[in-house]
Amino acid sequence: MLDTASADIPSLPPAAAIRTGGMLTIRAARPRDIDGLAAMIVELARDHGDLAAVTPAELGRDLFGDMPWAQALIAETGGTLIGFALLTPLYRAWQGMRGMELNQLYVAPAHRGTGIGRHLVAKAREQARIAGCAYLSVSAATGNFKAHRFYESEQFTPGPVTGMRYIQTLA
């Protein structure tokens, strides 16, 4: 069952509702979520063979500080955080077009395949529209075919990535 008062998303199928412990809520992150969100970010990095360097203090600054840089949506059931979507703004200056990057999407392993990822994507779309965005963008590693199929099933249009991305560390 989905808490539609805070999510405005169709309810989960019955089997998924049982696996999530009953009520699923998709909502904006709150400062009290920082430690749990940081732990899920560490787990997502581990899933991709990476190490997460973000600290709860940095995450708090970037989500709730004087100049928020990102927003997070939380999937929660029974008071337990079980997933998140992290959104960051994009801008196509030559088109005067706002967009939103679905920077990270994570569902705890025990809850995968229940539709929670789809609910997080739906809420991300809603948040992007509220922010006046014309598009929602997401990327997945070249060999992550499961993610490719998921995003295509969510009506994202695949497109090749061309060129190089250059990074300069700022001191």
C-alpha cells in the first residue's frame, strides 16, 4: 500500500506491498534522514565497485545548507529507509531549457523488483515538472544492461554519450 497523501503515485501491487511491510511512502528527504541516506549512498557505490567518500556533514550541507545543491527523495516503509533518488539541476543554455538529472537511484536489495524504483522515478518526474524542467536525464554505465532496460521501460530515450568530460580540481 502506498501513502498517496505524500506521494501522489499509484499504489504498489499487492505482492510488493507485502514485501515492503505494508505502507510505502515516497517523500522529500529530511535532515533526520542524513545518516540513513549516507549509508545507502555507500551501499550504491559498493554495488558499482566504488568507494563513497561523502560524509553525512557534506550531504547535509548539499541537501539542506545555505545553498542546497541537490534534492533527495526517500522511499520509506515502517520508518525504515529503503531507497532514494538524488536529483541535481541541469541547464541547456543554448535552448534556455531547465532539466533535472536523476543522479542516483537506489533500492535496498531486499526490496528490488517491487516497483519502488518506478515510484521513485515517477516522483522525480513530478519534482522536475514542479521546478519548471523540460526534461529529466539519467545515465547508466555502459555495461549495466539491467539499468538500461529499466530506464527504457520508464520511457527514457537512450542516446549516445559523445566527447570527453574534463575535470579540474578547485582548491
